Amino acid sequence: MKTLLIVDVQNDFLPGGALAVAGGDEIIPVINQLIDSYDHVVATLDYHPADHASFASQHNGKAVGDITQLAEKPQILWPDHCVQGTHGAQLASQLDSGLIDHIVRKGQIQQVDSYSGFFDNHQQNDTGLNQLLQRLETTELHVCGLATDYCVKFTVLDALQLGYKTTLIKDACRAVNLQPTDEQNAHQEMQLAGCTMIDSKQL
Ligand code: VGL
Ligand code: ZN
């Protein structure tokens, strides 16, 4: 079965949102065009408690973009975003959400961030996404969404590790690009790990 995985296409990652990704809104029509050509469609939601440890606001003397340590691992500090129950955490309304058959939430544990849709950044808790994809008998996974250099990349790397034949739909993703080469590096990392890279017009 072919499954489309839509990563974090939420209001806070769109222009005007709390952690806006440049051009994040431009991927929505691209996804809407593809969405009905899959057996299953699964969306992930970044879904943080209001006091999440990835928020700069929770660390005295730290600013957005600073790096701190969480459980001895470096953690970039973000603006408050995708807080549970807020408009910012909702799926983008322009997305054809009627065709999304499952939603998987991540980043819900206060002390640890979760870029991947499968596991938290300390690889300790899983979200149930792998079991869901198994239940859907997914053999092929196509990934799109936000952001290429964080949640999309780590989701793809875990999917490959778990043995899914994984394809990234490049033009249905946008990157944060804290550094200008982050998107390019993320593409390279995913490709080296075995991800197939395509543009939506090749589908
Ligand atoms: C993301 C930073 C923080 C993402 C989520 O969805 O790529 N990035 N939380
Ligand atoms: Zn987040």
C-alpha cells in the first residue's frame, strides 16, 4: 500500500505563524493535487504543552535560536509554537483534510522535543506511527510537509531505518534554513540514507 505522510502542515509553520517557514503555504496546493492518489494519507502534528522544553520562553536568559542541553543533548530553542489546543497547532485549513485518514501527534512530552514523526529526539518514546503504518500495510511511503531540515528530515531518516521504501516529494516541502545551506544539506543526508528524491510533476 502507498501512504502519503504529511508532516506538520500547521498554522504556526505558515507565513504569519509563530515559527513561520518561508513559502510554507506554497506547498498546500501541491499536496492537494497529490492527496487522492494514495491508498492512505497520514498527517503528523507538532503538539506541544504550553511549557514545552523546546521553547526559549522556558529557559531563563535564553533567546530563540540559542542552544541549550536537554538530557545532555543539544537542543535549539524555538519560539512558542504548536501549543496544544491553539489555532497555531491546527492543520492548515486550506489542506484537503477530508482525505487525511489518520493524525499522529508528537512533541507532547514536556521534557523532550520530537522532530521525527516516529520517535522523540532521545529515541525513547514512540508515537505509534510505525504501528499505524504497519496496520495500513504500508510498503511505500511518500513524505511531504514542514520543515525539510527538521521534522521532515528526521521523519524520513527514521522511516528508512525502519525499512520503508521512502520518497521525498521535494517541491511539497519547505525548509527553515537557519543557515542558507540547511535545505541542501538535508536533501543530501536523506538521499545518502537511501531516500528517493522527486518533484511532484514526476508522480
Ligand atoms: C519543527 C522546529 C520545531 C518542524 C517543529 O516541524 O520542522 N521545527 N518544531
Ligand atoms: Zn516543535
